[in-house]
Amino acid sequence: MLKLLKYTAILEGISLILLFSIAMPLKYVFDEPLAVEIVGMAHGILFIVYIILVFILGILRKWKFIIIVLSMLASVIPFGTFYAEKKWFK
């Protein structure tokens, strides 16, 4: 399950970067909303899976509460899940 969290963290981080760097500029600069619909949906699903996995693994592995909270907060910061994956998901 930890391996699943690591992969999800990486994919969630990539989806957030794609959303901010490609999809949103396409929508707001070039008036092309399709990219946000596709990437946004993928990111939303990955975000939910990531949060659930952090919560479940945090409880099962008895992580400190602050690590669980910081891991969840990392999902809303670009490159945050990459940091969390390297630092806390060992």
C-alpha cells in the first residue's frame, strides 16, 4: 500500500503541475477549456485517492499527526507531493 501511495503522490504532483502550467493557461489565455476539463478531472481523482491513502496509511503506520497533515497539505503545493514522497513515504 505504501508503494501505491508513492506512485499516487508522483502522479498527483505531475497532474497539479500540468494543470497549472499547461491546462490553465490554455483555458484563460487561449480560451480552450477542454484541457482543464481533462487534466482537472484526472487531478481531482488523484487528489482524492492521495488524501485517502495518506489518511489510511497514517493511521495504520501510526504516523505523527503533523506528518499526516503536512502530507495532505503537500498535495496543494506544486512539487509538494514529490517532497512528501521522498521525505515521509519510506
